[in-house]
Amino acid sequence: MKTLPFYTSFCVCLLGLTACSQKTSFMEQDRLQAEGNYREAIIHAQNKIDKNDKSA
């Protein structure tokens, strides 16, 4: 019974870390644009595009 809280907290922490990883890419994009590095911002955005995504 003691393992249930451990696994629950582990899953919550894992979910939290996963959610934060996507945000850093957007923050990098915002930083590049705010600094006026538009060419680098375009390259950064193009590198993040999922070319195998058929939903768009």
C-alpha cells in the first residue's frame, strides 16, 4: 500500500517535467525575437517543425 503514493508522486513529477520541456522551446523563440535576431528565430522555428505531422 505504501507504493501507491510513491508511484502517484512519481507520475506527477514526470508529468510536470515533461510539460516544462516544451515551454523552453517557446521561450527560446520569444527571446530570439525580442533581441531582434529574426533570422535565427526563423531557423529555430523551422528546426522545431514536425515534418511527419499529417494533421496540418
